[in-house]
Amino acid sequence: MSFIPKKTAKTLTKDQVEKFLIEAPDKLWLLCEANTIFKIYGTCRCDELLCLTVNDIKDLEKYIVVNLRNTKNLTT
């Protein structure tokens, strides 16, 4: 029997996540920032995250509006 090392997930520290969210330019990283926040706080399902597009996210300076399509909780 040969030893096969387990793959370990590469994770970011809390400080690294905060730095990314604060310093990454929104014009390039807004979708990824919103996705990161959703994953951390568990605000939507995986399939809802996969359906997100840049057009679903609006930066309104003080907050971000995200349009979740085809959610099981809401009908639009």
C-alpha cells in the first residue's frame, strides 16, 4: 500500500480576506468580492452563486445591490 498525501485546501486568513475586500479595485474584482462575502456569510446557495453575473451586482457607493435570479426563497 502506498501513501497518498491528502490534498489540503488553500485558505486565506481573516486578515487576507479583509485586505482583499478593502484593497481590490471594484472595477476588476466586484463580482469576486461579492462572491467572497456570500460564501463567508452563507447568504445564498451554490447554484445561486454560479448564476451570478457582473450585471447582477450594482455598486452604489455605500452598499452593493445583488440581484439573485431563480432563488428558491423569492419569486420575481
